[in-house]
Amino acid sequence: MSTKQQTQIRILEAAEHLFAETGFSATSLRQITSLAEVNLASVNYHFGSKKELIQAVLQRYLAVLMPRLDQEFTRLLASQQPVKLETALSVFVEPLVELERVRRNGTTLFLQLLGRGYTDVQGHLRWFFNHHYGRTLDKFVLLVQQSCPQLPASEIFWRLHFSLGTIVFTMASSEALKDIAAADFHEVVEIDGVINRLIPYLAAGIAAPLAAS
């Protein structure tokens, strides 16, 4: 590995740690450079700006996750038959677990970072996702629409965002939840087990009948 690559990785890992711990907005470039033990010019040279550094941190995970999801969504849509909502949601399990190969606790870290993108109102990330992965996300929304034809598009928008919030909160506290499950119920749960438990809950919430006006 070249010195340039080593510097990039040190910056990415320092940024990821601080972004997940304190958020995008509250983390300064000086904090990142201090933790990475590099100078500010290195961040500008390798990434250009803080926004681009945030995108690069997420891209390490998205480059693994999104091609897998796109392949599976395309396969389900090619059947030309509405799929069950739980089937569409189950597509996420293996690709998310695969993020553990990016780094230890990669699945949890990625979802924490994704949550930070919403709570810190990082508008540039909306553009980033739409520009690079908009077609993949549209395929998933289409699968949900086919599974829940009774729901208008606006209601699906809200329910998918409620679901994202549930996922982020659950994964952010997954270590504590696994400890409680072991201590109180003698259950040994790994990260894929946590995600699999979420799926029927999310499917029920997304497909719930519309509330009376």
C-alpha cells in the first residue's frame, strides 16, 4: 500500500469515527486531522472539502452495498409479479451484513452514519444519493408500491422514512440490545439476527391500513 493510500485511509477512518460519534456538523476538519495525525492540507489534497470527505466515508460502504441491492431489486422486478413486502425487505439482509467485511461493526457504523445524514440535515447527501444511486432506490420504491397498491406515493414516502429511523435507532443500540437479550432471555443474537427481527415489524408498519382522516 502506497503512502498516499495509507494517508487516505487514516483520514477516512478518523473521519468515520468522529462523524459516527459526534455527527457531521459538530465534527471539524481540525479534529479529524488531529486524530488522523495529518495536516489540513492533506484533507484538501485527498478529498477537496468536508462535504466530499463525508461522501467518501459513506461511499466505502455504498460501493459494497448498492450493487448487490440493485442486482436483487432488478431480479425481483423481472418476475413481473408483485412480491411480498417482507421479500423485498429481506433483500437488504445479506448486503448489509457484508458491510462487516469493510470493517468491524461496519453494518452498525454505516447505518449510524446514514442516520447522521438526516439528523444533521446534510442536504448535499440527498444530491449524492440521487445522483449515484437514484435508479437503485427507485427500484426499491417500485417494489414497495407493487406490494402496497393501496398506499399513495406520499404515504409510502413517510412510511419508508419512519422505517429508516427505526433501523438507525435499532442498529445504533444493537450492542445493548444483544446484551439484554442474552441476560434476560438467554438469546444469542448476531447482527443478521437483529436485522431479520426487524423485517416483519417494518413490513407490518409500512403496509398498515391508512389512518382515518
